[in-house]
Amino acid sequence: MTDAKLVFDQPHARRINEDRFDTLGRILDAVTQDLQLSTAVDVGCGPGYFSEFLHSNDFTVTGVDAREENIQEAKKRHPHITFQTGNVESDDFDTLGTFDLTLSTGLLYHLENPIRAIRNVAAVTRNLLIVESFCFPTEGANAFLVDENPGADQSIYSLALIPSKAMFVKILYASGFPFVYLTTIETAHPDFATPSPAARRVFFVASRAPLNNSIFVPQPHYPPRFLGHIGKDSFVARLQRFLQQPAKQQASTLVRKTLQSFSQTRWAPKRKRTRVFQNMTWILADDYCSSQIEQGNFEPSETLFIQKHIQPGMTAFDIGAHHGYYSLLLSQCVGPTGKVFSFEPSHREFAQLAQHIALNHCQNVSLERCAIGDKRGNNTLFVVQGRDSGCNSLRPPLVNDPILQEQVTVETLDAFLGSRGISPDFIKLDAEGSELSILHGGPNLLGSNKRPVILLEVSHLRTGPWGYDPSQIVRLLQDAAFQLYQVSPGGFLANLVYDGPLNTNVVAVPRERLGELAPLLA
């Protein structure tokens, strides 16, 4: 039984929910051809209407709401679903873990900081985000500040910032989603059907991978410097205020604005860009990896090896993708008929990775925000705050820079492959010491009749914090009937020879595929 006195149960709420259920069901039906989804989080769940809807569609569901009274009501109504209190605007929201699907209906236009909220939900979204919200009715990337009324279905704060449709799209892209869509689905409810300029509700769909169903309409990237006005603070309003100022104050304002403009355009730091692989764009970060890329010195032999070996149509994994150098390279090599899966657990690095994938229009890349290990679950990632951003690890790395911690999801190779029904032709594996753990999590893959060529880092500097010698990686692969090589200049392969500590990149080739790589063997 439900309490009809709750605002969520009133006729107007039930009516709009019926249209939401219909639209959401059609979206979920449409994404099944591109994505396999099993876990979901309902953000701003209220008494659990949409959590129950997701549960009825075979999702393992967690419902989250900032109001404890809503959570208690949801638990009473749906005892078979997990519910917990959580504020989507708080810094610790990502401690929830990660989910295949994140759903948020009727929430974001009640929040003081929808930008932070979307960044937070992006951090817990592994594959797909579906957001339904009122939008401020303007064409540009604008927002409108309103007072919030107290109530169980309102904000926990006194103010709310309502973004426009264009601003929602811009925030979703900026939060790391490479693909953002509206839908062609029509509903009868007037909140959805009312045309601009009146306020209207919109379903946004943001994905880590491209969606191919025709109901999804790709949205353009809005120019980075185009922010529009906020609420009523338009150019006309600002001009009117300026004209009302005394002459002396007008002169002071003009000088100040001129100096600000000069400072911003000439002296403000701008992120430099460079070209990689002839026609791809790389945004230079202040770290070791980007400095090497800018100089053309980042693993040139390994780059040439991949360009010579990877063929169109292949499936490739980039485990430890960092900012996406190898993901971009592999995307180019496998072409539109191939597929790349890029795995990166760090929230900071994942955002840069997603930006590179979106910037270069790599529609054959699927972004996976998780670590790979020997067992599924959650773990602590140690994130380096300095130029050694490539040293992030599930063990405290041996660096001099400060280190922060974040909780990340861990998958195994075999579990991931089983859930996707795929088999990679090639794996690039650079996971700062967890390589042995990752291989231990893929016994079915290593013993299958279709095994990948693996390019992996084997370094005592990285395995030390994990408490093992890198020669254990060599022995495991040799015992699994892989032949091991070093990459020599020109992208060719030479037999792996070592008589001291290992600190190199190794190519492991299944014996049954040696003939395929014969032209590259020295």
C-alpha cells in the first residue's frame, strides 16, 4: 500500500510517471543492440517508483536519495531493492561504486549545482546515463536561478539552477561522455510536448559507446568558450546597468574590462595541442607522458609495431589507457569495422581519455571506467598528484609526488569477456604492476583457441610494490605457450633475452599465431 498523501503519489505525479515509464522502456529496448546492462543506480529515487521499474526490467538496482524519509519509504515499499541515503552534489558520491546504467528523473532542475551533480553521476556510470529534466527555455547554453520550495520532491537547499537544453548537452560532454543524444520519442504529456520557448522536459542519453538505433539523435559539441548568459543577466541588461552609471564609474568599468580581456586573451594559460598519428589531436597535459608525446619520443618502437601488426576489423583492448595514446592509435588501426575497449579506472585520467576519444570522433572505441584484476569487486586506486600521472596504481606507487585515493570498480578479463561475448585479437597491458593479477583473472582467455597477442610492461620498478618479481609474468606466459619478444627499432620483434632485472615492454605471441607475425620477427 502507498500513502496517497505523499506528493509522489498524487494524480499529477502518477500521470507524468506513466509517460516517463513509456519513454524509458523504449530507450532501454533501443540500447540493447549496442550495450549489455545489468546493474543500475536510480539517483533521486524518492519512494522508489523508477527503482522498481528497473528491477522489473531485470536490473540489479540501488536507489539513492538525499532525503532519509524518502529512503525509509522506499525500503518499506520495495524491500527487495537496495536503498541508501546519498547527496548527488557531495564530493563523496562516487563511493557508491560504479553501475552499468545511471538513471535520474525529475532531479537535476531542483539542484543548486547541476554541473557538479552531472560530474558525480558520470563518475559512477560505467556505460549509460539517462537523465530526464526540465530545461530552461532558451537556445543558448544558459541557466536560470530560482527559489526552491520545501517539500519531499524538491531540493534540500533553497535555490535551484535550471540549465537549458544546450547547457545540459555541454555539461554531459564536459563530464566525459563522448556520445550525447536526444531521442525522437514523442509523449502525450504536455510537459514533454510543449514546444519552445515554454519550459519543457527532455530525456538526455549519454553513453560511453556509440548508440546505433535511429531513435537517438546525436547532439553537437557547443563551442568551448560559448557560455551564454546566466538567467536574466543578458548583454542588454548589463548594458542598461552600465549606461545608468556615472561617467567616472563608466570609465573605470571600461578600463577594468579592457585589462581583463587583455589578460585573458594574452596571458591566461591555454592547453596546447599537438598532432599524433598524422591526423589525430592530442591535448597536452602537464605530465611526463605528454612531454614525451610532444617531442615525438613516446614509445616509438611500440607504436610502429602496432601500426604494422593491427589490421582493420580487429578487436583490441587498451588496459591502463591513461589519457588514450594507444586507444587513439588502435582506433585508427582497426578502422570502422573494428572495435577498441579502453579501460581506465582513474576519474581524472578517464575524463582526459574521454575528451580525446570525443575530440577525434573515435566511434569504434568503448570506454570502460574500471580496473582489471584477478577478482571482481572494489579496490583503492592510488592517484599521483604530479607529472607521474601514468603511475597510478592499486598499490602505493614509488613516486615523490603527493598521492590521493579513490575507490574504483575492478573487473576480471574472463568476466568482462563473458558479459560482452567478445574475444580480443590484441591487448595492450600497462597497469603499473598489476599485470600478473590481470593475467591471473583471465585463465579462460589464455587457454582458449582464440588468444590475443599481448603487448605488456614487465618492470621490477612497478611490480616491487606488489611484492613479486616480473620474471613471474614471463614464466606464466611461457607456461601458457606464449613466445616472448622485445620490440626493436622499426617495430620489429627480437627474442626476449635478460640476465638482470626486467624493465621493458614485452610482446607475448601465442604459438599458434607465430606465422601471422613472421614478417616482424628479426
